[in-house]
Amino acid sequence: MTLPENTTAILLECNGRFGMVDSGEDSDYPDGSDPNYPQNPGISMIEGWEDDVISYLYSVGVNTENFEFYIGTHAHSDHIGTADEVIREFQPERVYLQEYSDQYISSPIQYMDNQYIYDRAVAAAREVGAELIQDFSTEDLSGIHSPVFTLGNDMTVEIMNYGFSHMMISNANDMSLGVKVSANGKTAFLAGDINNTLGAENTLAGQLGHVDLLCMGHHGFYGSNTPGYMDALSPDLLILPGNVQAVSTVGTRSTYTILKELSQNGVPMYATALYEPYMDAIVISMDEALSDNVPAEINVPAWFQEKREIINYRKGFPEKMTGWSERYDKKKAYFSDSSCAVRSEWITVNDKKYYADENGWIQMEGWFLQDGHWYYADRKSGEILTGWIYVDDSWFYMEKDGAMLPGGWHQIDGNYYYMYFHGALATDTWIGDFYVDESGVWRPEYAPKHWVNDNGSWWYRHDDGSYPVSEWELIDGSWYYFDAAGWMQTGWLNQNNSWYYLSESGAMLSNGWYWIDGSCYYMYGSGQMAANTWIEKSYVNASGIWIPNYSIGQWMQSGSLWWYLYDAGGFPKAQWEIIGGDWYYFDESGWMQTGWKFIGDAWYYLNESGAMLSKGWHWIDGSCYYMDASGKMMTDTWIDGSYVNSLGVWIP
């Protein structure tokens, strides 16, 4: 089957009867939750092809009545990952699968999910009632353990390279089965992942001799398909299960060299994965011509990774061509009258520019650096884009040759633009003292925000020339207020019945105590002046002025007398005390006083509540008196044209 990547699935058919040798990678793998199946390094976690395999088998008529056997060459998921799904779906009569255990593998890094996929295949075989055959005997050629059997009467199948002795091995490939298929006088050998680490290919070379068709071992990796083995088998047709990417170039006669020799000697090679876009399977008939279903007009690009070379194959052979060739994974290569793709070159096709990398693949990954410049290749076509492009939420400008404009100022179509150091267009921002708008265009009429002094008055100019009017504005971390004409304000400002103070610089005072014109005020974080309240243990009156020595406490009554209890304990004695905004006087015992009191060198009047009368005229017991701002009664003096005598009484 033509499954993508390096994976193997082979269906045999004779006279309407079917058997399968391996069935490719599937999607499930151990997640580590079961201690029997840890998530080891190297586990394939790709999306597998179980649905494709099952669908193809149905399409060619496989069912539970005609599916005779399933052979699993070895416990690697790229060969038998789908075994459990195929076995359950088509219920073969027999399942051939050598016993496997991770205990046979010397290096834990090679465990991968081998045990998991093996156990699932065995469980599926037992579940559907298939005969599970895990060892073989040539002494019982007619029995169930015989390695030789027929399919549809006219095809002979022989399992080879069996007899694993349970010794320690480095890799499950060292115990891979091989399958010899004979029909109509033709012979094919399906090599699984057989290698020559333990001399298996040397042994098989003598056992097999010439074969007409060879399904190459281990997808072309180093260690398989060794020169002596390939010479002995001398195939007339090669099938490489995979994409040739793994074909080794190591050694004096590497796998790559051998393929080249065989091609020159007229031996075609089909790499299954390369034909995935065109057909579900490469079908080889065991007839005289080993005829196949590959259309003659199909060109496929084969990438020999170690060689860094892409070769165009047509009908199994390298062939010159001019034009595009696309692989199953949408990678593209360009050929210019050659069987080898152009590489490390710029290409122009139909006035569109492309770049072929050092392997020959056309750049289709977006950004790439070449010759010191950045370019952008369209992710679908590979075309090198020019002009404005929008990538990852940013605009870039690509010159006519596709090179990205670097950081700095650039003139494009009469406008100036600024690109950041990585090439992205700057938009709606300031570059120094220069503003670029939402489209990235420099706007010379814009200037940075700044203060303007006009005959001693200040206003604030926005980027676009406008200015704040009748509003607050936060500038460089401070709040400012601008009047209806746009002038910055200073001093006291009343807004919505709250007072604010703007310093000489215009910055609003906030969040603390401030001395203003000889009085101390407290401003909240909002800038609003505190009034008639306590700030911790400090009192500010209705005008916001801090009143020192203003007490915190409560009035206490003893009989008809009053005294004042401080918050921290104690009480005032022989002293004035301001409480709740009024002044009170307490005698030596701490009792609040009322009426006339001579204190110091002056008379004061304390009303019935004890509060001192303050500045102004006051009628007391039928006479009018004048008290100054300190509460002191004035005597023998004129008050705004009115005279008070030596007793303080107003004389009309």
C-alpha cells in the first residue's frame, strides 16, 4: 500500500483469497498510565493509517470469509501497529507472529511501544479465535506450524528468517521475519526490517538466490540491503516501502549506490509513499512482465536525504524533466531538463520567483534567511512574495526581489514608514519626535505632546494639535485642570462641591498633608480636600484646616457637672481644649466651665454648653459685648464705630 512515510503494508491475493504481511502504523500508543506500557522514548505519536488500510481492504473485496492469514514480521509499530485493528475487522484464520518481549532487547531506548503493539495483536488474534502461530517447524510441512503454505492454491508462501533463539538483541529488527512468495514461476521476497547485524542477509543470500521482486528491508536504512545480499538476489523489480528518505549513502557500495547501479541495469524501483497522492496501492502482478498499475505519466520526487538530492522518478526510473513535481506531503521540487532537482538556487517560473534549498525542496515555510536577507515564501505555492505582506499580526514590506526591508525609515510610494529592527511596520506610535498613524504613514503635522507658554499662561498641546478644555488631564503622572479656554489652573479649585489644590506647576496635590498659605490641609488620593473629619488622630475643620490639639474622646457627666475623657485616658485640667471645633475651658479639677471666666489677663464667655463665644457681637444678660478672634472680650475700645467701655459693654 502507498501509505505516507516509512511504513509497510502488503496485501497478497490469489484466486480471490487474501493474506497480509504487515499493515502499517496506527494512531494509538501507550500514554504511560499503565505501568506495563510506559511511554518510552522513540514511540511514534503520529496519526496512523488504520482507517486507510481497512478501507482499502474492503475496496478490493477482503472479508471475514476470504482472509486466510496475517503475518507480522516483527514488533515495530510501523509494521504491525494496525495489526489488532485489521485482525479484529477481518478475522483471519491464522496469525503468524514470533514471540516478543522487551526482555530480549539489550537497550531500553529500543523498547519504544513494541510490547504494547505486540500484546494488542496477540490479544486480537485470541479474541477472534484465529490460530496464533509463533514458532515454525520444517519437519511438519503439512501441519499448522509449517513455514510453507499456499494461498488460493496457486501461490506459495514461505516464512523465512525465523527461529529466534531468545538471545539478547539490540533491536526488534534483528528478529524480523521475511516472506518468500512464489506464483506463476515468479518469486518475490518481502524483507520486513531484516538487516545483516547477525548475518541474516548473508544466510538469506544463499537460501534465496535470484528473486524477481524484492521488497527492500528496513525502508533502505543502513545495515539492510547489503551489497552481497543484493547481488545474490539480483531482483528485476524493487519495491521500497517508504519514501527513500532513509536510503543510506554509507559504505563503498551503499544502498544509494546499489539502487543507482540497478537502475542503470534496467531494474525499476518504486518507493510506495511517493505514489500516495495517485493511488491506494502499487499492484504488482506475478506475471511474466511483473506488470504494475503505475501510470507512465506520473513523475514523483524522491529525496535521498543523506545525499541531499531529489531525483525525479518516472515509471520506476530516474528521468529528466522540466517543471514542478510534488511529493505526497505537498513538498515541491523544480526540475530544469534534468533528473535532479534544482537546489540552492533562485528560480523564476512564469514571472514568479521561488527558492530551492540545499536539498532541492522549494521554500514553503514562510520566513527564511538567504544571503543575509529575509524572504517570505507563500506556504501553499512557495512563491516569493513582494510588496506589503501581513504576517503574524504585523505588516512587512518586501522589495521587488523579495528581500524584506530592514529596520529604519523607508520611503514607499511617496510616503515615509518606519520598520522596527525585525522588519515589522510601526503603526500608531511615536518614533522619537515623529508620529506614524494607524497605516504606518509618517504624519509631519503631528508633534509630540507638550506644554505651551502663552504670555505667562500655560496650555497643553496634544499630538494632533487639540488641547484639553474644562477637564482634568493626567500628564506625566500628575493631574492638571484646564478651564473653558484651555488654560492650566493653579491654586484652589472647587469641582462638584469638592476642593482641590493645584500647585504653582499646576500639578494637583494628593494623598498627604500640605501647608498652604500658613495652614495645613489633608488631600485624599483623589486630590479632594478633607473637611470636618479626622485623619487618624488629627482633626481638620469644615474649611479643611488642621486644628492642633483637637481632642479625640467623649463627654462625661457627673451630677450636673461635665468633664472630658480623652481617647487614650486622662482628662484636661486648668486648660483650654478644642472639641468638635469649639473651645472649652476646664478648671484645676477638670470640670467644664460656663459663664464669664477671667483667664490669663482677659475675660471670656463660655455659654451653657461650655463652648467659648468667638469673634463677633454677643448679647449677654441684657448687655452687648464684642469678642475678638481668640474669644477675648474687648474693653475700652472702638469696634467699627461702636464703643465698648472698660467693662466691655457696648455704649450706644
